[in-house]
Amino acid sequence: MRTQCLTATLAIILLVSHAQGAVNVGFRDDGTGHYPKAEPVTTWQDAQDDKPAVNITWKTKLPSWGNASPVPVGDAIFVCAEPFTLICLDAATGAIRWQATNDYATAKSFAARLADAGKEPDSGNLNEDLANIMGDDDTSMNVGESGDDLQAMSAELKPKEPPPTETLPAKHGSTGYSSSTPVSDGKHVWAVFGNGVAAAYKLTGERLWIREIERPTHGHGHSASPRLVGGLLIVSVVNVHGLDPLTGEERWKAKSGARFGSPVVTKIADTICLVTPNGEIIEAKTGRVATTGMKGLTYNGPVVADGIAVFFNQGEASAYRLPTSLQGTPKAEQIWKVPVPNERMYASPLVTGGRVYCLGQNGTLTALDLKTGEITYKEKAGTSGTCYSSIAAAGDQLIMASEGGSVIFVNPGDTLDVTARNKIEKLRSTPVLDGKRLYLRTMNHLYCIAADK
């Protein structure tokens, strides 16, 4: 039986960010990592020998590993898998509904079919006659609704290796090509991969468009996630691109630099802006680079709160007061710079209660005052393995994860207060919350964690 992702009508996640004034859900939800209404359980146990699982609603085997965070959208949830696969699952059961490949060959084939249908890829009318444009050879695939179907169809579902004639951008073994988290407006979903290809889909799996944006040049892989801002899809590869979400047409391109982290969104006066990991402030509507010169980030993304942008690098954190206007020649003023642990900062920081929290590669949690940079504490959090996952906040609790499978809950405050410790499979993605559910994308599975009924 073929099933499709139903357009969410009962429980679309409509997250309104103060800064963006836009509806979207993607990396770290609205980009801040905050889930103020989330009420997850803080302990769980996977099935072991003759012991049943505790507080695990479902666990779905995925066709390959991936670092992108899951994205819950109504009754569906989206994840990515190596090398270039977008997967839609049923949020109630964990069953895989459909998956789609996003490689160079697919992008070229889609463009060719548009040309055969008498349409240019950037015509602005790709939603018209979409059923006629898309033929039976489209690489979107629907699968059965039972989680067991994945095992039965494992050979069919295994992502195809790129043809040997394709020259792919270089990447690190831990980064891969599926580290960018998708983004959704509740009706569509957009994904970007480490080959520089971006694509848009309806929740039912129909592809709206697919195209190569530009080839990543970092050399260690691409992981910056897309964002919906001011009616545009923002994609960062080497430069920052503003695309029409429904056609993929480029509206603007802003010069930047290849970074692992994702831009964050803020508002300066009445203008929605992007603060990039490369240290620019870019007007989201026009792509104008308003100012440069803030500290560039090596591995993670910046965080913005109360008009202050904070950049965490190995050994040093710095903060800039953003300009209050973009008229003339605006400039961000550095207000503090402090030494922090000499660890790579893969995780993006989080601001809560007037403090900035950042987790270093080796598990050192640093808490400092947002306005002054004064260090509250620098302590080992007791994680195992490299800390790639960014911090999430469920209400008043901070959630942190590490590659070794540690998932811990921490109370923000004057001292390091770990309230719960859990162990799960190896993972590099960031924890995601949806009401009373916690989603964890490990190397092999997607877990839905919630209190047993």
C-alpha cells in the first residue's frame, strides 16, 4: 500500500520568531534552539536483551547515516541520509512514507524535463502543470507504512552511490554530504546537500524544483542549513543566496565565505537581517552586505540576543553590539573578548537567562554573561566522544548530546547542574523537541522519545 505525507491541517508547527516575523521550522527550530513549550521526558532506556524499551515511542532504522537534525512538520517528520537523500516519516508510527535522491544527475534530469515541457527552470511557474512535468522516472519514492517495510526493502532503499564520472566536492568523513538540516513552512520542505544541490518538495513528496546552487569549496564538507526569511529561501554554500522558495530562482547573491555554521536571523530597526558565521550582516530582502568585520567562525554558527552577536571560537569568545540602523555605513562594535577553553567549538551556542552557553569539542560547558563576557563557569559536563551537537532548550532545561551517545539535561544557573544522564547510539545531530516528544537522529536510527502511555 502506498501512503503519502498528508498536508498538515491538525498540528502544523507554526513557529513565529520575534526576529524573523516568519513562519518556519528548521535547524534549531527557529534558529535559536529554544522550544519554550516543550515538556520532554528526561530519562529513557532502549530495549536490552529481555528488557523492553522505556519511554521510546518508536525507533526507525534509516537507510544510511546523516548529521542533519530531524524536522517535525505536522504529522510528518523529515530527516536526511547519506549521501543525498531526503526522507519523510510518519510522526505517529515512524514508518517511512517517501524518500528522494538529490544528486547532480537528478538535478540535470529535472532541468531537462522542464526544457522538454517548454519551461525554463527559473520560469517562476513550476507549480503549473507539475504533474505533467514529473514523469515516472522521478527519483521521489514512496514506501509502505509499516516500519518493518524498511527491512524488507533495504536493498531498494539503500542510497545510490554517485556515478564514478561525477566529481563531488571534498568532505571529511565525519561531515559527509547530509549535514544540513531541512526547513519547512508547513506546506513544503526544502533541503540542501553537501554537493551544493538544493531542492523543494511538497509534503506529499512531489518535487517542485531541484538545482545545483554552487559547489562547496571548504574541503572538509558543507553543513550550513537553509532558512526561510522574508519570503525567501536562504542558502549558504560559499556565498549566501536568496532564492524564490517555489521556483529556486536566485533573487540575490551576497559574497561571503565557506563556513560550517548557519546564518542566524535578527532585526535591525525595521530590516530583517542575517548575521553570518563569516562575520557579515546581510539584508535578507535585498542581499546587500550592510557591514563586515565581526569575528569569523571556524566551525559553528553565531548566536544573537538583545542586539548582541556572540561568536565562539577555539580559545576565544567575542561579542558585538549590532548597529541600531543600517543607514550610511553601519558598524558592529566589539563589546568584549574573553578566553574560553582551547577546544574546537563545533556546537553552536545558546542564550538563556542573560547567559551564553557553549559546549566544547571535549565536553567543557562554558557559561558566561551575555552583556559583559564574565565567565560564570567552565566545567566538564561528563559527555562521551566529540561534541558536535548544538545545545537545545526545552523550557528551562538545556539538552546536550555528544557523538559517544551521551544525552544530558542541565539546569541553567550559577553552577553546572546536570539533572539527568542518558546513553543512546552514536549521534552527531542536534536534539529536536515537539511538545512532549524528543527526537534524536543517531547514525542508524531515528528515535521518538516520549513518556510511555
